[in-house]
Amino acid sequence: MEHIIKNGIVYDPLNNIDGEQKDICIKDGKIVDSVSADANVTDASGQIIMPGGVDPHTHIAGAKVNVGRMIRPEDSKKDVVGRAPGQRGGSGFSVPSTFMTGYRYAQMGYTTAMEAAMPPLLARHTHEEFHDTPIIDHAAYPLFGNNWFVMQYLKEGDLDKTAAYASWLLRATKGYAIKIVNPAGTEAWAWGGNVHGIDDPAPYFDVTGGEIIKGLAEVNEMLGLPHPIHLHCNDLGHPGNYETTLKSFDIPKGIKANPITGNRDKVLYATHVQFHSYGGTNWRDFVSEAPKIADYVNKNDHIVIDVGQVTLDETTTMTADGPMEYDLHTLNGLKWANCDVELETGSGVVPFIYSGKAPVPSSQWAIGLELFLLVNDPEKICLTTDSPNAGPFTRYPRVMSWLMSNKYREDMIENHVHKWAQKKTSIATIDREYSFFEIAQISRATPAKVLGLSDTKGHLGVGADADIAIYPFNPETQDPSTDYMKLEEALTAASYVFKDGEIVVKDGKVVNIGLPGRCYWVNSIYDEELEKQIVGEVETMFKRYYSVNFANYAVQDEYLPRSTPVDGVIL
Amino acid sequence: MEIVKNVVCPFCGMLCDDIICKVEGDEIVGTLNACRIGHSKFVHAEGAERYKKPLIRKNGELVEVTMEEAIDKAATVLAESKRPLMYGWSCTDCDAQAVGVELAEEAKAIIDNTASVCHGPSVLALQDVGYPICTFGEVKNRADVVVYWGCNPMHAHPRNLSRLVFSRGFFRERGLADRTVIVVDPRKSDSSKLADIHLQLDYDKDYELLDAMRAVLLGNEILYDEVAGIPKETIYEAVDVLKNAKFGVLFFGMGITHSRGKHRNIDTAICLVTDLNDSAKFTLIPMRGHYNVTGFNQVCTWESGYPFCVDFATGSARYNPGETGSNDLLQNKETDGMMVVASDPGAHFPQKALERMAEIPVISIEPHRTPTTEMADIIIPPAIVGMEAEGTAYRMEGVPIRMRKVVDIGLLSDKEILERILTRVKEINASK
Amino acid sequence: MSEIILKPKEQPLVPIEANNVTPDVFAGKTLEEIKNLGIWHGNRQDRLSKFFDIEGESSENPSEIKIIIDGSVPKTKWIGKAMTAGEILVKGDVNMYVGADMKGGKILVEGNAASWPGQDMQGGELTIMGNAGDYVGSAYRGDWRGMSGGLITVHGNVGNEIAEYMLGGKMVIKGNVSIMPGVHMNGGLLIIEGNVVARVGGEMKGGTIVVKGIIDEFLAGFKYLGIERDLNLEGEIIEGAYHKFKGDLATKGASGIVYAAVAGNSHIAPY
Ligand code: SF4
Ligand SMILES: [Zn+2]
């Protein structure tokens, strides 16, 4: 199948294309140089073309996500979509059901989304939900930061065994990256506690968050993984946590990036940094320290962050940071779900209302925007809402519009948020506005590159997957700074979205679900002999302390309808 | 004789996955590691008559028909009913359940599972106040306080105690000796005999006792010297044990989900567990009966947003147990056609619901002769998941495990049967 | 007031959903348009006129419209859903969800109502002359924000969990109540003139419940505050002597109040 998209205004940062009128040719699902005269033509005159969006950190599939749906029928009832020809129904505003999740990402022009927290024991559940999430390519990050084997091997100082275990676990769970959440803290939560900062050891295992970050950062490069360690720092949401954040950022500095696939140069991906940029000692004297965090990111080249932008919605928080969710429940008194997962991790879920009338959520809203606007280089920052934690992913168009329009932000500051946004942060003093090129960087190019997928994702050069978004907004005649509502509408409902070269969205509506999404996972074998040895150790632990049999643990191939392995080291 | 290892037991919510099956031809002739009830499921010891061919009731008599005819009849019932009900789902795999949810959407039906008559109250409660759980291994490795409230695991989940409580865990090296077991049950049972503390409360007073315990936990005096037949001092002592737990777990069963107040008992029990986390670490696990009742609630939730009792009548999912539960629909005579998959309401529903079932067309996708098939107009026998077909199931606390196929008996799986019905319903709807 | 009369035809076994039967929807429509309004019957849509003979005249303004359902409609749900103004009179029974999401206007049901009358009600007046089922004036599943305004009056008896998660407004039950009235209540006023079986105000954190009849069993998690006479609640004087309790102290920070008439309730007071 051939296709040509004519006359669109193209923003393709990885190929240095900044608003050029340019035709895009597609053949057999890939972008090519030219097509024959028989190619289908799509006219994109006066419209924006970008690569399909890439979400590097979201919560869309798996046990805690589904608990978020299950405990919140009142959230489901708010947003219900019926069955339509060729399309399934669904419900859920903050945590949409799987089909809706796929459709809604696609409608916004997003074609890749990564589930950021997968408990290894429950990996099969994540893959089952992926199976029912149409259109988008995806991957999941298994949780390593409170894993008994990791903590034990690191305590023994044995990085090789840690690496052998990690590569085995990535294959067993069909996982994509090393995710670290509140290292040592979630294990402490298994006894009802938490750790504070990076130097506080986990009970019994006696390794600190800092040691876990350091060890796994090294292991990550020993394995040559496409993505750097993906870190959710300690002390999330606590006033004064920015110091922990800065210390954590410094840990992997000096380690050399060694991706086998892709060409990232970063060794740390720090997620939802908005929640980690707080000064003060309590919620009264709390202030933004986003400028200090942004300054660190500006001065250092080993790090990429995502923001976790608060969208001022009623939403559902969910994280493997078990103790943090219990704290949140004691703060807002709303229903609390939790799941401690044997030998591996934990999680919690609590509904949360980020009200613009309330001082703290308004400050959080401003802190996220400060990060976006104070980090100078869009190659170091990704757009996320840590969906649904700071707000559902369906608000990305609004976040983009806030970034592109100082007027929109002024209207928010003057009319829609609490005065703490001005008092506690510097947001009102910043007038930077993102360009379309920069928007394409933080939502396409930068995430694709840091994921190690920029060969095929996040750009429109020859050889890329033909995942393409066309938006009904004309940058030559419309000004995003003043026409911000129009911009938000345009970004919410793409006029066309191509996935693997097929039109899946037209005029904001899903018209075709195409192929199942690819499931990326890392195929890495650190050291076959050593792996045999550690698998033996793992098996022994299974017999004694796990509640499932070793033979029933690994995710079977049947669960991945479009399995797409990505190489790490294979030794 | 062939030996198949690491087989997953398709009986109760413990979903034991260490079963060894001895196979001769297409029959399982013996098992190792399974408990008594698991074993009898594997070797068909129930002695129930097995169907191998589709049947349709004609003039009151069941007659063998082709698969095509049975599928067509079943699809016609679903497509023609104004308020079709699709019930059951707890003894089949998640892929079949997923086809079921799509079929319900297509037929604008109501889909509901057996949770409706067992842990439905737990679902309603967790929707109001949350769901703090842990996986089994956490119980085994960490729990020093284990509470069984309204359940008798020795009978209903025979390997629960041996796998999780008697056994040694990482931080509980002496097994049972390292744990305090509390049973809350109005009756004496084999499980209560094992308990360090048996709170033998009055029938139907779970909520009252929990309310008192929660008030005590928060440091309040309680109004009365005795609550639910338990003296005040004993309540204080019990709360003391709970709040000093290093890791506590509350298992709860039908004895509390179905005593007076139903979901409110679970609601306040969840809140007790939640509040215990201010001083202790505490979690809970519902003792779910059928091996994949949990899986249905998972699948139905990720596909529709709601765990059970989902009403697709208007084309969009709606949910309100009390209106959209199977018993509500049958007893209020709302439903006018019913499909039963992998369960036996004929044996478990109240008389008033059965009366309605007798009045309306009933389709049963079921391997054995049961009280439900006795009432059914169409019977389609599938292969049994976990023995004759593979697929995913979710253990009671949500751990997904792939069920194995041990023997091949050449019948369609539930999933395949449902897919054929779905295709046929689509055809009928397209021609409307 | 322009009156529109809906004379029910035979009610089908599979219920119908009359969420279109409100003054807001009828306003500005001709009789013909009203007859042709869509109505869900199970999973099919029919016209309103299939189930009702319809006469009368509409108005531009919903507050000028009175809808009279001239007979019993025990298989009809959602009458008056989300109405904001005008009146509905039902001369008989109704099924579930009468007056759900109601914001204003008046509904009078002369017969009985099934469960969930006045679910998530925000304003207006809902009166049921007969009995009502469970969950009168309650919240939707999972929501901690229930009825927030308006007045519900039931002259007969009601079932379980009325005023669940109630936040504001007022509810008066003249008859008897089963278990759990005011469960998880956070605000508002619930007056029960008859008797209650058990668990008044279970897990309540706020609001006020007055029981003039007998409470068979009471929860131990409340604190006894003594006897109070002639209660002054929201400007209304409720005469008589009442045992006063605060609770449900099983829940953190609870400050709900339950008044139980002294007459007949000595067994639940601790002294
Ligand atoms: S305890 Fe349950 S799952 Fe385990 S063997 Fe017995 S019946 Fe099967
Ligand atoms: Zn996250």
C-alpha cells in the first residue's frame, strides 16, 4: 500500500525540519523517499504534520491500573462511550478502559505509549490489557527498585549477578526498561514503613535507595539497554524533597551510556519530576524549587526528565510507591487500594482532586510549567502528566497549549488557580512560549530517542514507521499564542492519524484499528553461564518463598500478538 | 502413563499451580499435590454426566443437534431478547470472558458473573472504601497475624492454610508457630479449632463487632459492655493483637459477605484494615470461590470500566448492582432470555429467580449435566479449561496464571463457542 | 400551569426508561413531538406514545409544565431524571430512580417507589406517599458525594441504606426504616418518624439523624452526650426529649449526631 501526504507543514525535529512544507511518502507501513503515481493522496494543506506522539511514561495497563478502574465506578460513569461499528465501547474519565485508551491516544495523534510500572509477578496481566488496547505500540517497565534479588546481589556487591538477573527478568516478563520506584521505600512499606532520602536502608536487606540507583544504573549500561534507568525518586510529594531529587540525579553521573540499540547519550531518566521539586518543610512553608531542578538539568548532560504536569482535574493516583499512596489517603481521606507483591514490589491507588481553588494543587500546576519553561533544551525534557497521576493523558493538548501560550497561562493564573501559584512559584514571571518544533521535541523526538527507538519512532525520515499525526491548525495563519483554544481543539482531534501507514483516525474519529500494537521488549543475555547459575538461585527462592511455581512465572509468547524484541547485550 | 507437571487446578480461588497429573490417553487418572476437591475435579470423580454433543430441547425432550444449529439458536435467543442476561463466567478462562463481554456489547445484554452471588458485596465495598491487598507470598513470608473472618478454609479452600500459614516463610521461619491465627465465626469449625483466638460472635452481628473494633482502634470508648456477644475486654484484647501486627492479613468469606448488611460488613472491615496501617502493616484477601471468578471481574473492568453487572442495553456500559445483578433482573422479571456460561445458577439461585428462568429461553454452555442444564433449552458442551483447554485465570488476590491443557478431547473451548455465537449475532444484527 | 397527561397503557415486563419524561424535555415541544420522544424499552428504542396515551399542552418554560402520569407505572424507571423545574404527579407506583439527579421542581408519587428515588439529588422536592425501596436519596456506587440538596419525603416505610453518603438537604421518613439509614452520611438532615431496625448512622462522619420511633439496636461506636429537649434543627423545632449521640467514632474525625427519642429507646442509652 502506498500513500502520499501532500502540502502539510512538517515539524520533524530529529531531521531538523522546522515548519517546512513537504510531502511525506509511505509504502508498506514505512516512510519512503517516493511513491508511484498510484499512491493514495491525502491533502494536508494548511495543516501541521508531526510524527506520531510517543508517551514515555503513562499508566494504561496492568493490575494497579485496573484496580484504579474497579474502585472507581463513579469515575467510569462520568465518561462513557458506546459501541460503534468496528469499535468497542468503554468508560472511564481518569482511567479509561483499554479500548478507549487506544482510541483516545490515537485521536490525539499519539501512536506509542509506555506503561511505566509492571510488577514482574503480575506481568501477564499487563500484557493481557495491552492485548485489548488497540492501535498504539507499547512496552512496559518491570519494577526493580525493591526487588529482593536485586537488593541481595547489590548488598553482596555483585553487579554481574544483578545484571544476569535483570536480563533474565526482562525476558521473563517481556519488559523494556529498568524501572526504579522509591528504592528501598516500598520494601519498607511491606512492614508499614518508608525510607527518607537516598541514604536510608531497606529493613533487613540493608541497602539504601542510593545504592540501588547506583547499582542498577551500572547494570543498565552493562546490559546495553535501549533506555536508561527510569527513576521515580524517593520522597515523592514531600515538601523539601528537592534535595533528595538533586542527590539522586547525581548518582549515575559519570556512568557512560552504552545502548546496543538506539543512540541515547543519557544514563538517567527521571520521571514526574514535578512531584520531586518541592522546598520547605511542611505544606505551609512549602515553595517551588523547580528553578533549582531546572538549573541542574540545564547544567548536566546525563539526564532527561519528564514532568508529570498537574492538569487540575479529579483523577486517580496510582504508583508502586506504596507508602506514598497511604500517606495520600490519610491526607485526603478517600478510598485507598494497595497491593504488596511478594519479593518484588508494591503499589497503591487513591483518587485525588486537583482543584484550582486549592493552594497546593495550584502550586503543583505551576511547578510543572516552571520545569517545562525553565529547562532550556527540549532534548532533555518530555511531556507527561504521569497519566493518570497528575491528570489523564487526554489533557496533553491542553498542556501543549499552556506551553505555547503565555496568554493562556495568564488567564489561568488570574482566573482559574489559587494565588499560591504566584506566591510559591515563579510561573507568573516566565513568558517563554514553546514553538511547534519544541512541542514536537518534547512529545516525539526526545522520548523516542531516550527510549532507544528513534530509528523507527519519533521522526518522519526515510525508514521510520509511518506513524503520523496531522492537525487542523495552520501555523501560517493562526497564532497559537492567541488562538490557544483552537490549538487545544486541533491537538485533541487530529484530522488524520496514520499508524503503520494506515489511516486510523480521520477528523478526530477512529476509523480503523489497523494492526495490533507492537509490544517492545528487551532481549538481553548478560552471561549465559552466570545466568544459569542465578536462575538456579531464583528457582530455589521460588520453591521456598514465592506462591507460584517457577515454571508458571515467565510470560508465554501467546500474550504478545506482535512481539517486537529490541536487543541489549547478548553475550 | 504420562506425567504432566506444574498443572494449575481449575477448582477454587487458590489456583494451586503445582499439581502433577497422571494421564492415560485422554483421561487424567491421578494427581499429586491437589487437595481432595481439586483431585476429584481432575479425575471427574463427581460422577456427573458429561455432555459431548450440543442439545436442543424440542417438545420438552433434549435432542442432539449439529453445532451450527445450536450456535444459531443461541445467537437468535440473544439477538431477539429485549433484556438478555449473560451469567456465569467464573469457571472459564479470561479469553472466553473477553469474548463474552464483546458478545454482551453486541447483543446489548447484561453481563454478570457469579460474584453476584458470592463476593459481589466485596466488590461494592471496595468501590466505596478501597482495596488494600497483598499477594499470597507476602502472607507466607511476613504475616504474623492471620485473621479468617466468616470463612472456613479447611473446607472451602483446603490448601490455603498449608500453603500460606503452616508453611515457613522468609521472615516466618517456624511457620505456624510464628503466627497468631484469629478466627471470627459464629460457628465452631475445623478452622476455628486451629485458632489462637476464636471470636464466636452472634449471627448477623459482623458490622456491630467491626464498628466497635474500629472505635477501639481509634482510641475511643465503646457504648456497651458487650457487642455481638463478645465482651468489651475481649474486643480490646483482639484489637491489641491486630494493631501490634508486624504484618497482618484478613481473609474473609461468605460468612461475612452474606450476613446482614452484606457489603457494609466488608466496607467496614476494609476500613478497619486501612486504619490498622497507622500502627501496624495490615492487608486483606477475599476468599474467592471459583478459580477464575476474579479473572472475570478483571477482564470486565478493563474492557467496560465495571467489574460485573454491566448493562449494555443502550449500547453504552451502565452499572448498578441492585438493578443490574442477575438476581435483581430475574426476580424483577426484567430479563427475557438468558445465557449461562461455566456456572450453575440452577443449583444456587433462590426460588424466585429460578421461577423466572423456567419462563424464559435459557442457553447453557456447560460440560456436565447440572440443575441448570435441566432447565436449559440449548446446551453446548465445551472442553474444560485447565484440563482440556488452556487460558488465563486470576488467583483470588489477582495473580494471573496460565492454565495448562493436559488432555485433548476434541471439543471446542468456551472461547471458540462464544466466538461463533458472536459472529452469528453480528450477522443477525446486520440483517435487522 | 400547562398540563400534560400521560395515561399509561399496559406496562411491559421488560421495564421502560422514562428519563425523557421531565418538564425540561417537554418544554417547547408540541404534543406530537412529545409523543415521538424516544424511550428505551430494554435494548430497543420505542416512542413514548407506545406506552402512554398523551394529551394536553406543553409550554416554553419548564416551570410552567405539570406532567401527570395518570395511573400506576411500576415498570417505568428514571421518571423526572435531572429535572430542574415544573411538576410531575404520578397517580400510582413507579419503578427505580424516580427523581434521580433532580435539581429543582416537584415530583409527587401517590403510590410506591422502588429503589434509588432521588439518587444524587441536588434540589427540588420529591414526595412519595407510599413506601420506597432501598437507597432513598443515596449516592451512585463508589461516589462519596451523595444527595446534596432538596427535600425528600416518604410517607410509608423504606428499606436499607437510605441517605447513604448524604451531604446536604433534608429527608423525612414518616414510616419505618430497615437497616443502615445514614450510612457514611457526611451532612444534611435525616428525620425518621417511625422505627429503625439497626445501624443508624453507621460510619457517619457528619450530618444529623433524628429518630422519633424505636431503634431496635444501636452501634457501640457512638458516644453518649446526654438528653436534649426540643431540638432546633435548621430553623425547625422538633419537640420532645432525645438521647443525643456523637459518631460514628469508628471513623476518623467523626462528628455526626444521632438523636433518639427518649420514649422507647432507654435500651440503647448506656445509663
Ligand atoms: S486448594 Fe483449591 S486450587 Fe488448590 S488444589 Fe485444592 S481445590 Fe485446587
Ligand atoms: Zn508513573
